[in-house]
Amino acid sequence: MGVIVPGTDLHRMLIDEAARLDADGLLDNGDVLSITESILARAQNNLITTEETALEIRKTLGLRPDSTVGVLFPIASRNRFSLILESIAKAVPNGTVIVQFSYPDDEVGNQVLPPEIAEELEKRHGSLFTLDEIGGDYTHPLTGVNYLTLYKEIIEREGAEPKIILCNDPRQIAGFNPDGVIVANIHPREKTRKTLEGIVSNCCTLQEICSSGTCPPTSEWGLLGSNMSSSCRLKLAPFEAEPFVCLLQEQIQKLTGKEIEILVFGDGAYKDPTSGIYELADPKAAFGATPGIKEVLREGVKMKYLIDKYHEEGKTSLEIIELIDQESAKKRGINCIESEGTTPRRMEDILASLSDLITGSADAGTPLVLIKGVYRPPTVPGEAE
């Protein structure tokens, strides 16, 4: 597809790609076009500097240059959080930034402390300890970065005073008397905020920062789903991805006559079995999806069970195929034996995760994925499938 830069007519480019796929005989009813969120956000020029972000943070929480601001449960990531933290420190250059990490891992499984060190520290200091009490240089096992000292240095560079603490109880940040708290975790953000109700009066989530505009640079997701774009600029999550895909679907149907589904995907909902890292640092796997896959569950029958059952009953292979087709067409409760082991999952999560494993998780430079065989169009009676 070439390089997508701010101002690229991505809509036109994707229509042209769909037309090319159709001309090559590769586009069928029920196919899914999956678009990476980064190209949509970049084409929208949904980029914001750390200086602009600092002003948004100050406005959202009503901070002064000498205020004390708490940052609760950030993830340990240079790409995802270092520039957000820089922006927070820029908002209070004469003040204090308190960063409270969870331990031994952050929300998505990045190791902050080795588990055995965390246990030893708990014995000596209880459930809350400071950077000074930790001692030692504990680096991430994959990146080799000590995120505790990195985040301290980021704050210091902007002139603010850093306080780094580790504690899994979000209420403890109130003991440092912050003028405002930014709930920085992703998926349990509202639960964390609710825990602080009545304890911290001035509190917001990352979603509330950079989310009030009516056109880019802004996003309904705020700073959630943002990435480092350059040394001083953040790329926000796409702005209104859902209207984008719905209009694109309509225009592709008019051009090709094909009924396809479209989604804009971010991180896949994938937990790496080796590192234990949960890849979903975005607020959701799909930022936008057309109605045919949005909030739709993928369900099925336990084919292995049914094949063994019908074979034991003496059915032939052809009879088994016909019986399974009949079972697949039935409505049933999710707790019945025929569905056992086929946990219902949202189609948009499955397709977004599939797309991300192919592209984004490996930075393969593939902005568009064509997924086939997800939906089977209805067959004409009498025709063989």
C-alpha cells in the first residue's frame, strides 16, 4: 500500500485496495478487511506534542506549576508511557510527581521487580516501599530497562521532584497528599477510580486527557492507546474509527457488490506463554468495527465430541458431516454438552488479535489484512458445500 503519512487520503487508498482485491478474485461476501489503528491515526494527523499534552493535563486536573500530582499504576513501557510521564512532569515543573507502581508486575505482565525480591521487601517494609528502600538495579528481563529509575529520571529532567513508590493498594497514594491523581492503568481504570472515591477528590483516568476535542488531535480514548511518535510527540488512538469503517463498508459494497466487514485493530488480546506479558496495552482490541462483527459472539459446537459420538453410533463420514451441519444450525444454551469447550468470544476481539499477531506484534509493515472463511454465506438448497 505504500507509506501512510499525515494527510494521506486513506479512505481512497483502501477503496482502491478493495477494488484491486476484487479484480484479482480475492474478495468474497463475508470477508473481513482489518486495518491497523496506526495508519488511521497517522492519516488523521492525530499527533500531539508533550507540551500540548502537559497543558491538557494541567487543565483537566486544575494543576499549578508547583502542584503535587499522583500517577497510579502506570505500565512499564517506553513506547506507551514515557512521553505521557514526561507530559505530566511538564505540567508541574516546580512541583512533585508521585508514581505508584504495582508489583511484582504491571497490569500487562511487565516485570517491575523479581518476585523473590518483592517478597523479601514485603518482609522488611510491609506492602509499601520506596525506590530508596529497594536497592539494587532490577531490570526488565526482556528489555533490560530499569523502569523505576527510568521514570524517576524522566521526571527530574522536567524539573519536578520524583517520588517512586511500589504498593498494590491504590488508596495509599492519598497519604502523599496529591493535588490530583491520574489513574494510569488501562482495563481496570474505572474500578481503580471507584476505589479512590471519597479518598481523593481530584482524580481522572488517562481517557479523560486529550479527549474533549471535536477533531484531531484528539481521541475519544484520550491518552489510552497512545504511542510514542517521536522524541516529543504522541500518536493518539484513532479518532472516531467506527464511522470511518461504516462509510468504507458502504462504499466498497457500492463499488464491488461485495458484503464485507471491516475493523480497525490495535493490540491483540494475547498473553505470551513464555514471558507472561499480556499484549493488550490498548483499551480494547478493536477501535472500530462494522455491525456484522461488533458485539457479535463467535460460538460453535464441540466437533471432536460430536464426531466421536456419531462414529460410536455407527454413522458414516458423510452422515457425520450432515449431522454436524444440523447441530451447528441449532440454537442452544452455552452450557450444553454440544458446545462444551467452545467458549463464546467476541468476533471483533478474535479478528483483531489474529490481525495483530500477523502484523503489529511483529512490526511487519502490513497495514491491511484480508481475513477469509470467518463467515460461511448461505448455500443454495441442493448445492454441495
